[in-house]
Amino acid sequence: MKINIATLFPDMCETVLNTSIIGRARKEGLFEVKTYNIRDYTLNKQKNVDDRPYGGGPGMVMMTQPIYDCVKAIEHDSGEDTFVIFTTARGKTFNQDLAKELLKKPNITIVCGHYEGFDERIIEEIGDMEISVGDFVLTGGELPALIITDAVCRMIPGVLSSEEGFMQESHFNGLLEHAQYTRPYDWHGMTVPDILLSGDHGKIADYKFKDALERTKAKRPDLYEKYMQNDINVEK
């Protein structure tokens, strides 16, 4: 799998991409992530990537030409078409299901937004999807791009020690994750549930599922209702 990030701040992205589990897996070649500086594809000496919006209004708008040429360069380097994602506040909200959907794409390009956003025509011309990481506004699209990259790449075989590393986590199967414990057994008068020390894997699995179900019902009733409805549909 290959992910390309078109950005105004490649160094910011590289710092994160070379760190921790994702950084190690990247060095091992389990996936490829490459950053492209949009400014390298400008046609003016000042390397401007933005201009004033038609119709007036505050701020600046990212121009079509540098982004278009950047994405075409990515396709040329890859030797294949790329699935182009624009990070926008109005985009589809990113979640685990969408991460699993993107995992099926062999080549993805994420274009990081800035200023007041993109000239609409570039999204219409080359965009395949717009993604938002939540109902809030950030100063740039680099953090969303990194979030998307991390969430997708960590599911690639070999990145984590085992598939259980992500299959039992919150949101993967529609539920929040069960509570986790480690040493010491007794901390501030609070002890680890004895079932987790029983060695009975069947009972432990049942306990973890019930705990995940109850936690989801209490903390995220919206996810609980969705999970229960899906469960009913499967049984039918």
C-alpha cells in the first residue's frame, strides 16, 4: 500500500511518520508513505499557493494549478492512478469503518487543506472523497492526514504484533473496548477483576465482551444502538 501526502509542511508530517510503531513499520517497508510539497509545483517565483477569493470574503483560497500538478506528479511517480482525498470541514466524518474501506485502496493521496479551503474546481476535477476528522476546525489538513494514515496503516499485516492488536480495540467491531488492567493487582484499594486471573479463556472472553457491551451502552449509546440493530439484522 502507498499513501501520498500533498502538503505545505512536509517536515511536520515526516516527524510524525518516522516515529513510534508507524515509523518502524515504514522503515521495514510494510507500506510506503511519501510527502510532496505543494509549493514545489507553483509556476510563480514567490511560490504562492493561494489567492484572494472571488466575491470577496476573509482569508485566502488554495489555487488549483499547484495542487493539480502535484497530484499528477504523484501519479507519474507511482505509475498508476491514485485515490485522491481532500481534507475539508464538510467532508465525510472519518471513523473505523472508513479506515477499513481505505485499507482496500492500493494508492491513496491526501491533499492537506489550508487557509479558507480549496478552489472548488480542483475538488470537482480530481477529488474522489472529502474527509473530516470531526466537527471542529483546524489550522491545516496535516493533522487529519496523519490521523487517516495512522488509522489505516496500523491495520496492515505486520505493523502490530498481531491482528488482535486492533481487532479488539474500540470501534473496530462497533463496540468500545473492554477495560484493561496491569500490575499491581491491588492499587489504592482497587483490585483487578478475579475472572481475568482465572486462566479460563472462554470465561475471560465472555467477560470482556459483556464489559465492552456495557461500557458502550453507558458511554456511547449511539454506538450501542447501532451495534444492537446490526446484530438483529444479522440474526434475521
